[in-house]
Amino acid sequence: MGRLFGTDGVRGRANADLTPELALAVAVAAAHTLAESDRSHPPLAVVGRDTRASGEMLEAAVVAGLTSAGANVVRVGVLPTPAVAFLTAEAKADLGVMLSASHNPMPDNGIKLFAAGGHKLPDEIEMRIEAAIEANATTAWERPIGAGVGRVHDLLDGADHYVQHLVGTVSHRLDGIKVVVDCANGAAAEVAPVAYREAGAEVIAIYAEPDGLNINDGCGSNHIDALREAVVEHGAHLGLAHDGDADRCLAVTADGAEIDGDQVMAILALAMRETGALTQDTLVATVMSNLGLRLAMSAQGIRLVETKVGDRYVLEELRASGLALGGEQSGHIVMPAHATTGDGVLTGLHLMSRMAQTGRSLAELAAVVTKLPQVLINVPVGDRIVGAAAPAVRTEVERAEAELGETGRVLLRPSGTEPLVRVMVEAATEATARSVAERIADQVRAASPTA
């Protein structure tokens, strides 16, 4: 068996790569692995899903796997990923399972797992779950019978409980703010408009009619053109775009300019520092965040800590160092005081709260970050490790870094899942960034040509 877990759970085409049989096997292994430390009570699992039609099929498989392993299951239905994490913690469950492929198109689906407390799993636990799947496939595991088989209960007010939690985190009412929210025909469709309205905002919801097939279809955080148009058409103060499972939040200004996760983090970091909530005056971001964010934070006296790509690594750094804010350029923003994972609706609430508090527009607040032009080239290679580590490639990278100095940045990394080397360059002008990126990409191609 190859590596099952990617940067955010198990993902693939539903009923092709991600089959009900695999979902059942993952559920059984997760129940054994995550509940093995305490056998004084039957394990408890919280299971939720996004709006994909395949989620119904996979939910049935996951619930069957969990109950066959002796775990009791609380089904919460269609909810955002951070809501499942929140309810896992609230219920003091041993594990949580979210069925979602996030921003991916509808044919895909995925399994995201949470440990007790609603926290994402570290690599070591994922490896143990994969080992358990292999062991269970070759050796019959002991199955409970009779009263030992798990039971299933449905939680009908999980969304209400989650919304009340979110609204309770906001320090300033949103009265007078008009917002257009793109729900991606996904898990945000019910929760996001309700949360924003309860906090005081006037809400216009678009792409909030999921039918099981239209999730992320030309909408959501990966497709914001319709949101831009709607914000301008309705004369709204801003727009917010979520992805299929609502753990991301991107924004647009009143005139339709995109505000990415880097700018959102900067706005929230300054707001939190004012109240003393920004622990150690430190923000956590990945290496993919724009150099403009680092320069802006430095100018404001805020330290920036970088991690590998993936919100799980941001989360690990936040927990390890006791920090209060982190995220990704893609719009995964984590505020550990209120959530154990990235939460798009929480982010939207706090972004609008900052607007309400200061009386400033989103464009004015985002102006603290001047983004440097960024060019990303995905280079197909025969061997991604060789392509990234070849001496000629390293020499070209060093030459580029010397040229750019403090005015730019080079990031070279092999893809974790594809035969690609990613070359990212930031510079004072796009022409410079592209020229430097192409030079490095040429060296990568020469070092490891495709067949």
C-alpha cells in the first residue's frame, strides 16, 4: 500500500480511488489507533460531511467501520470541517471524521481525521493508522459482538451550537456592514449566512443552493469572479469566499479587488496585537506566503515564523509554541483561542469585526501589505528529488538569491505527490521574477528530464 494520507487527509475520486471499502478500513484503523489509550469506555466518534453526493455513500461506510470496531457514532450531517472539529472537542469524543475534498471538484472526496480535542493528526499517528489498515487487511482483527457493537445517534442541533460559538467570539457587532458571501454550494451554505446575520451584518448569499453535484463548480474560494461582480452589483462593503468545507476564507474589497490569506492574517495580527492577544507578537505562516507579508510584519514589529506548506504544519507550530494566529496564503486562518483548525466563517466574522471596530474599509486595512510579484513554475521532471537537489540547480538558486538580496526570494521544492519541482520567485517586478524563475526552471529540466 502506498502512502494514503496527503497534506490534508485521504483524498481521491469517490468510488474509484476512495472506495467505500477503503473508507471502512480507514475508519476501523482510526478507531483502534485513536482510542487505544483508554479502554475504560466505548470509543466515541463524531462524523460529518460536506454536500457532495458521494458523502452519503462514504458516511455509511465510515459509520459501519466505526461501529464494527465498537465505537459509538454521533452523526452531525452537513457541516463545515471546523464545526466537526469543534463538536469533536465539545463532545469529548475520541475522534472526529469529516468527509470532504475541500476545494476539489465534485467527483473527488476525502477523509479528514481529528484526534481527541478536535486536533489534526501528526504524521506519526497517520503512519500508525496506515500500518493498522495493512495489519487488518492480512490478519483478522477481533470484532465486538452483541452489546459491544457501536451505536449511532444523530445530533440535530450541531449547526446551532456551532454558530452560537462563532458569534460569541466577536468583540464588535457587524451592524451596518453589507457582505456578499459565496458559499461554494458547500458546507457553508447554511451556517455562514446565519452566523454573519446573527452577528449583525446584512448578508447576500450566493452559491448557497447545494444539490450534491454543484459544490465548488465555478464558485467558492477558487473562483471569485462571480463574487467580485456581486459585491459591485449590490454595493456591498466586501465579499467573502469559502471553499467546499468552509475551512478557507478569501475576501474582495468593495471595488472587487481580491484579498488573500496573507493580507487577512496581517489585518488580524494587528487587531490582536492591539488587545494583547497576539502571543509573543508572533504570526505563523508557510513558506509560500508572500515576502510582502514578512516585510509588512517586520515594519510593524511583529515576528513571522515560517513552516512547511500545509495548514497542519501551521497548527503544529501554533500548538508547540503556544502562539495565537497563523495561516496560509490560500485562506486557511487559524486562531487557536477559538478553533482547533482553520475556520473560514470564524475568519470572516473577525475580519468584519475589525472593519466595524476601526470604521475603515477592507481595502484600507489590507493596504498594510504590499505584495511582491510572485511567479510559480511547476516543472515536470523524471525524478523530483534529483531535479531539486542537483548541483547545477543549487548553484543557480544561490546566484538568484545573491541577485535579489533583500528585494526578493526564491523557493524551490519538490511536489509531495506529483513528478514536479515547484519553482517560486518573488521580486520587485514581475519581469524580474519571471526571468529568474525561468532560469532556475531550465536548470531543473536539464537535471532531471522527463522520459
